Amino acid sequence: MHSKQKSPGRMGPTETAKETQMRTIAALALAAFALAILPGSAPAGEGCKKFDVVSHIFDTADTDGSGTLSRQEYSDAGLERYGVAFDEYDVNSDGEASFEEYLDVYKRHHRAEGEIEV
């Protein structure tokens, strides 16, 4: 007897909203990475699309809508799996990562892939 596999992109009956959110954030992060490094994926003048993806990742992870990411929100979103610890984003050590802090670190890690237009 074969077990059915859940198709990607669809929430299964046992998947929680948090799991769906984490999968969405992972997909958005992958899209931002692709826009940043794949040749021809972000033609000149399309840095704003990178900004929109990065902004959406941040906003999706900011579950309380405060405009900052707490250590818990960062962890819950699974963002540490991309190799950057929360403390690197929390530049001023206030326990929160503002969008500006998040964007600055993102730009630093993706400098060679092109600019993000703001």
C-alpha cells in the first residue's frame, strides 16, 4: 500500500497555520536568494522587486505586527536556517530587529548580487 504525499503549496489536514507560515517564509527567502544571485534573475532597475520580497519576508515573520522582529519571531519563522544569527540583525542589542537592521544585514550578506532599491 502506498502512502499519499502531500502536494507542495497546499495545507494538509494535519498542517498547522504556523507550519504553513514557516513554509511560506522559506519559499519567500528562497525567492529572495534567487533574485539576488541567479544571473539574469533581477535585471537592472528591478531591485525594487528584491526589496518587496525581503520586506514581505520580514512582515510575514513579524507575527505581532510591531514592525520589529523579536528573537522568538525570528526563531519561529525559521530564519536562522539561512546562516545568520538573530544577534547579527539586532545591531543595537535592544532585543528586537527593526526592518532597517534586517535590510542592512541582508544587503551586507548579498552585496555581490546587486543592490536593493529602496
